Amino acid sequence: MASRVIWMVLLAQLAGCAAAPRGAPAVGSSHSVRFQQAPSEAARCFARNAEEHSSALVSDVQTGRDDARVIVRVKNGVTYATADFQRAGAGSRGTVALNVRSTGGASDLLARLVEGC
């Protein structure tokens, strides 16, 4: 009986170590966005906005017939953001993943990256 209690306490402690601490800030965020432009144009707009946001960023745009993808990296190779675009009517719908924290908040950063797109 005592050994069973010891095992239960050890398992509870191990489970606590594996869980993320409550209130820990998330490093990244994901956002669904509706774009006025078709996927390829929205992707190029997103890439241009990212590079204008910081000279340390470089974008790789891949376009298809009804979709597009952008990977924005810091020049040292670290992924800053990704965006996937799918045709939706005359425009597109996209999923933007921000892999950074911003002092102004994710919504401010997202607004800068999608502005005019």
C-alpha cells in the first residue's frame, strides 16, 4: 500500500513537470483572415508588408492556381511568420501564423502585415 502511494506521488510530480506552467505566454499565434485580393496577390502583398516592416526580414512566396504560401524569415533563418491563402470568391481566406511576440500585441503586428491586402 505504501509503495502504491509513493508511485502515485511520483507520477503526479512527473505529470506536473510535463505540463506548461499556467499563465505562460504563448510564443506564437494563429489568425484566420479574409483578404480582398486573390491568393497570389494577397501573398505578395503580405510578403511586401513584412519586408517593409523590418529590413531584417526576407519573404519566400509560392503561388499556385487557387492558393499561395508565404514564409517570412529573419535573415538568420529563423521563421518569423507563415501565411497560407486559399481562394474564396473574388478574394481569399488565409491563415497567418506569427512565431514572434510583439510589444504592441499580435493584433497590431497582424494589422501591419495584412494592411491593403
